[in-house]
Amino acid sequence: MQAYKLNATIDESGHLIIDEPLNIAPGKVEVIILQPVPSLETSTESQPEKPKRQTKIKALQGWFEKTQPTPSDFDPDQARWEALKEKHNL
């Protein structure tokens, strides 16, 4: 199965409107819709450094201290897409 990533919008009547032209062969397709969640954090540069993460789970306390924060260029949608492609052998 070939995979495509497109940008689209849902109008007020609930119709899916694809923002860019698509040149694929006619036939049935499977559609997966991922709606982005608005981020509460506006900028990491203007905010003071976050305190260490606290947890009530004792087994995770040391693990949190050893882990690195996610890189600034990390794209969760891309990581999710890569995992789906690997899972379904795309």
C-alpha cells in the first residue's frame, strides 16, 4: 500500500477538503485523520528552565534524572508515521 501525507481541512458541514492536488490512480483508499492538538507552550526560549520531573513512582525517579529531553527538532507526527509504516510493513 502506498502512503501519502497531505494537508486538509474539515469545513463546517463536515466535508474533507484536501488543500493540494493529488495524482493517484482511482480506486478505494483508506483514510487516517490525525488532528493536531494545540500546544500550550509558546516558546521554550522565553520560559525559565523547568524543574526536575517529579513522580510518585519510585522506580521512575532515577530514570527521569538519566533521560534527556526531546530534541527541539523532534516531530511527533513523523515519529508516529514511521512507527505505523514499520508496523504495517509499508
